[in-house]
Amino acid sequence: MASSSSYNPPCAACKFLRRKCIPGCVFSPYFPPEEPQKFANVHKIFGASNVAKLLNELLPHQRDDAVNSLAYEAEARVRDPVYGCIGAITFLQRQVDRLQKELDAANADLIRFACNDVPLQAAQPRPPQEAAGVRNVGFGGGGGGRLYQTGGVQISYDVPWNDIYNSHGGGMDGNN
Amino acid sequence: MAASSSSSSFSKPPCAACKFLRRRCLSGCIFAPYFPPEEPTKFVNVHKIFGASNVSKLLNEIPAHQREDAVNSLTYEAEARLKDPVYGCVGAITILQRQVFTLQRELDATNADIMRFASGTGAPRGSGSGYDDPNSTDYWTGKGQDGGI
């Protein structure tokens, strides 16, 4: 008698929920058994039935991105129960505002230089402020921002938690 | 006639959560301070995405003085997820990150131009600066184009 050569281990969701992982399980393509924490976080914050409803309302090709963003939000909320990923939005918005002001000022300087309104010896560029939103820098928690890939764009920013779930690797990718 | 017989003189209306959940809004209801009855949609959205019991657990784990901020951020996330079921507020993070990247690059380029003026070379951008990202916009003339002010 052949052993179960086609055995599929239960997905992380069904393992967590202690139920049989049937073919066609809505969670199994997105919550592999080797990433148990991903589902644990999503379940804690959103709840399994809410996630299932959400996935069922999406087209199949959208579900991978949806799960990744839910996992990201869930981990952010687990690490920062008060602000979740809104903390990152606030931080980035401040970065955008600051950089825009600096750019406006630099462009104004450049116009003056181009028009020869400012003597050359006074023509010093404004020192570029380090954009913590772009480079990995340490923060109060002692680590760097991790990367989250969505739509091909990597997110790297100073966040109040040490590492963010990287849906594409699961491994640490920051200074932490 | 005792004052207590007057109708609802001293009873507070149920909070939006208890009204939605069709239950009695007790004093000490965890939701009541943050989901007033005049904002029913706020709780509906949060409940739809997170679920009332998850929100209740979360609020119970947070010190009281931080709960309002927590509810506000949950509300924001819930609304973002309802508007964009695929990316939720992570979409906003992506957009902001791109903006930071673009602005930083523009700032670096502008500062480089200023340095060129300061050093006396005065060569404007667009002469081989190599910025060929279609998302970037040259301040002067557009992407990589020769041109003046």
C-alpha cells in the first residue's frame, strides 16, 4: 500500500483553527503552513471569518495582494496597538511635507542663482536633510525599517516597531 | 409623581455600537466613549472590517488615555479598507513612499544644480543628468529636455 504521496499539510489557517484543510480552502493559497505567524496576526486583528468574506469578495488575482496588505496591517497593529500602520502614514506624510518645503526653497534658490541675483560666494545649497523615510536608519526601538513589497515598490521607513512582516521573504531585512 | 416615572429623563441613548449590536448599552460600555450614537457609520465600518469582539479586546488591552487614538486609527484603517479592499491603507503608504523617493531625488538634483552654480560651472540639469524615470519631472523643462527658463 503506497504511503500518502499526495499528502498536503493543512494550511496555517486550518492548522490554527484546528480544522480539516479541504481542497478549495480559501486560505490555503495565501497562508502556507511554514508561515504560522502570518495567519495568527491576521486572525487576531481581523478575524478569520472577516478575512474569508473579504477574500471571497475579491477576484482571485487580487487576493494575494489583499492578504499581503492585511498581514502587513495586522502585524503593524500587533506591534503598535494604538496606531497600527497609521503611524507610518503620519510619519511619511510629514516626510513629504518637509521634503516639499525643502524642494521649494531649493528651487527658489536655484532661480535666484540662475538669474544671478545671488553672488556666487553665497551660493551654497541647502544641506540635504537625511530622509529617514528613504534610507534605513535606526530608531528608538533599536532597529531599522524593514521592507515590504507591494506592487513592486519596496517600503522602507522609520517605524516604531523593529520588524514588519515581509510577505515575500519572512526574513529580517533591516538593520535590526 | 416621582421624577423617575418621566420617560427617559435620565437614560442616555445607547452608543452606536450597542445600537448596531442591538444590545443594552450599560454604563461602562467599552465602546460608548468612542462611538457616539450620532456617528453610526463609524462603528459599522469598524465592525465590518475588524469585528466588534476584536475591537473590544484591543481596547481592553490599551490604557484608557490611548483608546481614542486607537479608535481613530482603526476607523481610518476600516474606511481605507472599505474604499480599497485590496490594499487598504497600505496603498497610501506605497504612494507616500514613492512621493518621498521622488521628492528626495528632486531635492538632490536641485542641490546638485545649486552646487554647479556655486562652483561657477552653471550647467543646467538636462545635459546628461541621467534622470530618466518617467515618473520624475524635471523642474525646468521636463524629462531630460534641453531648454531654458
